[in-house]
Amino acid sequence: MTRLNNSKAGKSSFTGNITASSNISASGTIQSTGNITTAGTLTAEQITSTDDMLVTDDLEVRGNISSSSTSTISIGGQTKVR
């Protein structure tokens, strides 16, 4: 692994793999140009997707589901428009 340090900006860049045996935390934004994968649970205050979101297991919503007036909702292969 190679570490490139920019002490003026307070930033470090790494090329190669980073492995942690405990928690990784950040007080700012974590950015990636690739995939972020977990075998555990991802917990977040809010998840925002600027493109499609695919859920390959159950999706449980405990609040309201809302959409724009131009959205189409399909449940069980049947399209519902309100």
C-alpha cells in the first residue's frame, strides 16, 4: 500500500487495500468511485440514491412512501398510479 500525504490540506490518499479489524469512522464524507460492499448491516440516518436502487431481499418501510407526480409504482407486476 502506498500513502500519499498532503499535510497542507489535512488529507491522505491510499493506493491499494485498506483492511480494518475494528470500526472505521469518519466525521466527514466518505467518497468512492467503486462499490462499497458489506456482509453485515449498513446503518444510516438517510440513504439517498441518484440512480436506481436494487434490493435483493425484503424491504420494510415503517413510514410513508412518497413519489413525484410523474412516478409509476409497480407492486407484484401490477402498475398502480394515483
